Amino acid sequence: MDKKTIKDIDLKGKKVLVRCDFNVPMDENQNITDNNRIVAALPTIKYLLEQDCKIILVSHLGRPKGEFKKEFSLEPVAKELSKLLNMEIIMAKDVIGEDATEKAKNLKPGEILLLENVRFHREETDNDPEFSKKLASMAEIFVNDAFGTAHRAHSSTTGVAEFLPAVSGFLIEKELKFLGNAINNPERPLIAILGGAKVSDKIAVIDNLIEKVDTLIIGGGMAYTFLKAQGYEIGNSICEIDKLDLAKQLMEKANQKNVKLLLPVDTKVGKEFKSDTESKTVKSTEIPSDWQGLDIGEKTIELYSEEIKKAKTVIWNGPLGVFEFDQFSVGTIAIAKILAQIDATTIIGGGDSAAAVKKAGLEDKITHVSTGGGASLEFLEGKKLPGIAALMDK
Ligand code: AMP
């Protein structure tokens, strides 16, 4: 990585502002249902503790839209962090208010202060310079370790870097290493598996990946726009009519670049978009008029699996069917199982595919599951992530 990390500067005893991604899912009683993102922040925090730093953690949680809302408080995160680190976490009542600034001022080496949800201030998402300056004034060094928000130019991700020496933490370093190597220096064959609901969300990724991959496997709702573009009947399957030409162009581009592009050969269709709907498997080129494609079929699973087994590097983003409905999660789970078995570098781009791998209990068998759905997608699109661009060069 060409950006400085916490290993590249002297942090001994310094007061450090660390942007983490503690945007964890919670149930209605504010119990954390998945602590992955908190666990992913631990290596950086532990390193800073070893360096006797005075640590100020800042994060967002959900979308409180610029005002204090109890249900978006980071207090449950403080408790979880305290449990994981087996030490007290000092919780601030606000972000840049009297309580936070006072607690930050009195912080001793080896202590951790967690600020309240930074999105309780609208200035955060506005990337307001005054707000950034105030936040930065609490510390001497800025560490960004929030990969999940690295694609956002907000006060706590880029703004503070204008006022403090800024370096990355270990999580961002790790994410960039895996995603970057997969895209720029992969062991080949390199296969990308793209699913999810819409082509429109993934156009830029498909377009960029066609330049890089040996094989592109398409599944999920967006496959039907491609099938329709080839002139086939797709019944009531999800389709973006205004993207048919684009789908044709992408297929043409894949052809020109000698990229093998695979589409489903059979499809599990349902009568309605609901979990217990009547279902059957049909050829993808013959979807009956009042049925809709909701998962890839067995033959497609076999075809895709055989191809994936040849890969040395696999990048996967987006489920191959409506995996929230058990009977249409078969394709997504089967592909997750293949990824878990093969001798290759396997990378999951966060979001729904990460949830699917977790649901199948296969997380440990994947080389890297990204903590940032949106950020990893923008990285795969070839975009510069502002939260990383703002860090000091090596
Ligand atoms: P994305 O956020 O674009 O990765 O899309 C994920 C969503 O795509 C999930 O909620 C899936 O249920 C949905 N999805 C996958 N396959 C289909 C399909 N065949 N029809 C409708 N939605 C789908």
C-alpha cells in the first residue's frame, strides 16, 4: 500500500483519534446481533494500547440524520468493546460537546474514550470544515480504520485529515491488500461472481472487471436483463428494460476481451415473490410468462461450480437468488460451499454475500470477507476511495 499505516509513524504516548466502523446491526432492544465489525477493529486498538496511546474512538451507527436519537447511541458498542478488551471504555455523552472534550482532555495513556455517534451532527456528512477542525483538535494523530465508510468523504473520514497527520489502521491495510491484489495482481484464473438485484447497481463493477477477469459469472436478479437482451422470454422476472442495450454492450465487450461470461442455464422460478410460493425449475431460455426467476437451478450450480473449481482467485459480490427465502437460497449457499472448498484466494465483497456465507457458517473458510459492502463495490469499480486518498503517502 502506498499510504502510511500506524506502523509507519511514531505513536508512542500520543493522543490518537481513530475512525472505526462500529455500524453494527442491532435488534429492537439495542442488542448487537453481529459484532464482526467491532472484532475487526481490535488489532488496531490493541496496537495503540501497546504504544501507550490515549485513544479516542469515533464512529457512526445507522442514519440518525443529524440529531440525537437514543436508538442510535453507541453505548451498546462501548459495552461490547469493554467485554472484548476486558477493560473500561469511557463513553462520551456527545461528539464535540463539553463532555467529550473534557473527557478527551483528561485521557491518560492506555485509556480509551468512545465518542457518541458522529452522525448526531449533520456537519459530519456535510464534511463541515469547522466540525472537522473541532474533532481534530482533540487529538494529535488521526487513524482511519473504517473501511466500511472509506467511500464517503465525511468529516470523520476525510475532513479531519486536513488538520492532523493521517494514517491507516490495520483493517484498512488488510482490506486494500486483499481487494487490491485480487484486482491488480491476481493469481489466475481470476473469476468474478456477480449477483444481486439490479444490473444498474453493478454496471460500473462489471465494466471494470471485464478488463481484469478471465471469467465473469452472473446470477441473481440481474441475470434476467442479460437473458432478455439476448432475446429470451423471462416471464415476470425482475428486469431493467432501459438497460437492455447496456447489457448487450457489456456482453459484446466481454466477447472482445476474451472474457468468458456465464449466464444461468436453468432457473428456479416461483409464481409469486414470496417465501412459500409454488416453484419449479425451468430452462433459463424458456421462463413461462406468469412465473419469475428467483434462484439459479441445479444445472447452473453444476456449471458454475465446475468453472469456479478452476480458479486461483475468486471475487464474489451479490447473492445468486433471493436468498432471504429458504427455497431460493440453494444456489447462493451452494456457491458459498464451493468457495469454501477450493484451493484459491476467495474474497467476498461484504453486504448480502457476506451475510449468505455467514448464514452457511462458512466464514472461516473464506480467505477474506470484506467489512465494507459499498466501499468494496466502489473499489472494484476502480474508483478512488476518499477516506484512503486523504491519508499520508508513504
Ligand atoms: P444487491 O444489494 O444488489 O447485492 O442485491 C441483493 C438483493 O438481490 C437480495 O435482497 C436478493 O434477494 C435480491 N435478488 C437476488 N436474486 C434475485 C432475483 N432473482 N429476483 C429478485 N431479487 C433478487
